[in-house]
Amino acid sequence: MGTVKIDDVRKSYGALEVLHGIDIDIADGEFVILVGPSGCGKSTLLRMIAGLEEISSGQIRIGGKVVNDLHPKERDIAMVFQSYALYPHMTVAKNMGFSLKLARTSPAEIDRRVRAAAQILGLENLLDRYPRALSGGQRQRVAMGRAIVRDPQVFLFDEPLSNLDAQLRVAMRTEIKALHQRLTTTIIYVTHDQIEAMTMADRIVVMNGGNIEQIGTPLELYDEPANTFVARFIGSPSMNMLSGTVRGGDFIADDGTMIALGPNVPESAANRPVTLGIRPEHFRLEQNGLAGEIVTVEPTGSETQVSLKFAGHQVVAVFRERISERSGTMLQIVPDAEQIKLFSAETGDRLK
């Protein structure tokens, strides 16, 4: 069973604590992505799971077995690195089968596993090539194949797509997702790219400053962010934030703009400073709406992204309509009251 249980795990370098008590339960066969800004501790945590970093305190279990003191090769995991880490003097087939050779697996079994992995990844015609003759995407597939042949309980991916160009990253996201659905093996995947996280994960762990901000499915994090950090980090363009105060059923922005909140205003938000969050796609065009001054208009074909000066802030709105107005002109818009989120101005936590 490829379950992973991380219980109050901490990591310190001398007096500097970089992970502050991490708790995550990962089910067998689950695809979990650790996401967050650079320096948040996600790669450190992945390396601790792999056995490449020592655990300062806490406990990590893989398949129900405590692995704190086990060597990486004893943890029944396989890791795919950002840099591919292929041996340049070995063919694709020998790269993929090298770990099995070290484990003294029979040549016939190595050949069987390598060919099976190559078929899954579309590498059958590349087995005799050397890494220098491969594209970036092909090298990444070889690195994945090297992990697959080991048939581990858990796959660990450390920002595997960051060296690829944008178009190839999109294609590789699809391949990795399809690979997971085919193998149904547990995957723990680290990235700083929230689009990767949103499109691939069963659940996302949002990290910041060595802490977990929120764990949930992609849509849970998008629709119900726990705080302003998650609200800003998940989604592209990110959620717009306006500062102001709630009075009755209205939000009064700092510049005096009044936005109707509807009947479901949290009691905890009444008559206090708050931050209003609204996603770019939750504005609509409406005659006699609230005025926003256009800063830029960016048509993408299927939709139009508009940057506006609105309620004392610069916000981004996304419309299905095509906008012909130019910079400096006014646009009448209305936020969807049912989609507005309110956060504490002091703590950033969501008000419910």
C-alpha cells in the first residue's frame, strides 16, 4: 500500500527552523502536489520523504512503515528530478534499467521491465539512443521510465517540468496525469506553478514559510480559500483584493465605492475592516454598474482580460465579451455578490 503519513515533521538547520510541524495523510494511489513560492519548504519536505534530508523531529511512514532512519533505497520510492540526472554514456535502455542492475535483477527481467515502461511512455524507438540525441521532453520521459521500472510504492517528482518550454510543459502535464491514471501509484509532486497543481492533482498542499496554509482538491482551494494567501496564490489571474469595511449588507471600499454583498454576509464581518476577494471572471458588464477606468485590454480570442482602476485599487476582470474600449475610458461593471469572499483585514483568514 503506497500510503504516506507525515506527522508533525520539522526541519531545522541549526537555530533556523524551516519546517514548522507538517501533517499530511496521503492515500494509496493519490496524486498530491506540494505547491508554494520559492523557499516555502516544499522541496525540503520532498527530500525528507525521499531520505535525502534528515528529519529534525516528527515521523514519516510509507506503507505503514516508519522510514525516518531508512536509507533512500530502502524506502520503496522512486524520484524524478528537475535535471533528469541521466548518465550521458549510457543508452536510454541502460539508463532506465541501471537501478535494477544495481539490485542484481536478472538481465531478462530488466529487459522486460524496460520494454514495458518504454511502451507506456512511447520510448520504444529510442532505447538505443544516448541522452545527447534526445529532446528535453524525451529526456524527461526517460527519467520517468527509470522510476517506473522500479515499481515503487510512491513516485516523487521534484519540479520535473521547469526546464521545458511552455508548450512542452502543457504536453508533459497531460502525459504525467495519464501515467498516474494508468499506474494508479501514489505520486507526490513538487512545483511552484499553481497551474500545474490545479490541472494535475487530486489534492493540493499549499505551503508558505514552512507551514501548510490549506489542503484540498483544486476546486476546493479555488472556490473556498482559507485565507488571502491561498486566494492570491491559487488562480491565474489571481483573486482581486479590495480593502474596506462592511456596513449592513454592503462593502464600503476605502475610496467610498459601495458594493452590494447580498443577504449572506458573515456576522463576524459586520462593522469591521475587511478584505474583499473577487475572482476576475466574477465581474459582469452592466449598464449603470460601478465605474472602472480601463488601464489595459488584452484579448486572448476566447475571452478578454481587462485591467481596471476600480474602488481605489487596480483589478483584473475577465469577460467572455470582446471589449473595444481603449485605455483611459470607463467601463461599467458589477461584481457577482454570490462569489465575493470576505477576509479579516488583521489576520487574512476567511470570514464565514
